[in-house]
Amino acid sequence: MRIPAARIDRHRGGWWWAAGAALLFTGIVCCAQDQMPTKKSDYSEMTKAPQSAVTRHNPLENDPDAVAAGDKLFERHCSECHGKTAEGTKKGPSLRVPDVQQASPGTLFWLVTNGVVRRGMPVWSKLPEPQRWQLVSYIKSLTPASPAVQSEGNSSSPKD
Ligand code: HEC
């Protein structure tokens, strides 16, 4: 008995082509979404900082001028990608997100020093260390983009 298997196979093949085309199309649509106003980052690079870097203290922590100096440096070197107020652009992610704000100063210093070159974040080891710490002070002074406002006073009613 002879089943026209070839015909069936060709028919199936057609479906595979359709599925392939659909996948390709989905891929194109997904990539187009990369044109969003801010570049996406999973902020995972900071988790790779060695412990000795994470625990490093910001020597300028109590320097009242560090934030203002860092602001100027940020505008000059970083705003092109991260935006004037670190809100993010299509070239660099926002630095006002919890992942960055909750990172230790030492972690941020480490990241700025080493960059994430393969993902478009340059190395800044050429900036003098005090300037890198000023940048850290500035980043740390920022308020998160989406403030979790829960500053309601405790509303326990007075008993007497
Ligand atoms: C050419 C564009 C560009 C410039 C200029 C730039 N960055 Fe970035 N930066 C990026 C990109 C892209 C990432 C995301 C890297 C990733 O995906 O991990 C990033 C990530 C970061 C992060 C960590 C957040 C994360 O995504 O993990 C910090 C902190 C940061 N940058 C600070 C700075 C500072 C401070 C400067 C200026 C000295 C600066 N950047 C200049 C592109 C840039």
C-alpha cells in the first residue's frame, strides 16, 4: 500500500514555514520596542561587585559640596546617556530606580570605575577617584522616580 507521504510532508513543511515567519515577525515587533524612551537594564551588573568593593566607604560622605560637584560632573559626562537628572534616555537606563538607590556607595563606585562596556556603559577609571565619589554622592542624593509615598502619620486614635 502506498500512502502519498510526500504530499503530507510538503503540507506540514508549509506550516513550519508559516510558524517560522510568525516567529520572525514577533522578533521584529519585540526589537522595535527597544526604541522606548529609556534603555532597559536589569541592573544585574552591580550584583557582581566583589565584597571588598561593596563595603568601601564614600570618603566624601560628609562633604557638603560633593553632591553639587557630582551634579556638574554628571551633566558633563553622564547626562548624554542617563539624562540630565538621571531619569534615563534611550542610550542609558534611569539611575533613580530602587536597584541603583539601594546599592551601596562602594558598589556604585565600582560600577562607574569598571563600566559595563559590552552593554554600552563606559569605563570611568580615567576620572580621578574623588570625582567618581562625587558622582556617587550625586546619584545617592536623587529621589526615586516613583516615590512610594507612605508617610501617613500613625493614626492610632488617642485612648484618653
Ligand atoms: C555612552 C552612554 C553612557 C554614558 C556616557 C554613561 N553611562 Fe552609565 N550606563 C549606560 C548603560 C547602557 C548602562 C546599563 C548597563 C547594563 O545594562 O548593565 C549604564 C549603567 C550605569 C549604572 C548602573 C545601573 C545599571 O544599569 O546596572 C550606573 C550607576 C551608571 N551607569 C552611572 C554612570 C555615570 C556616573 C556616568 C558618568 C560618569 C555614566 N553612567 C555614563 C550608558 C552610559
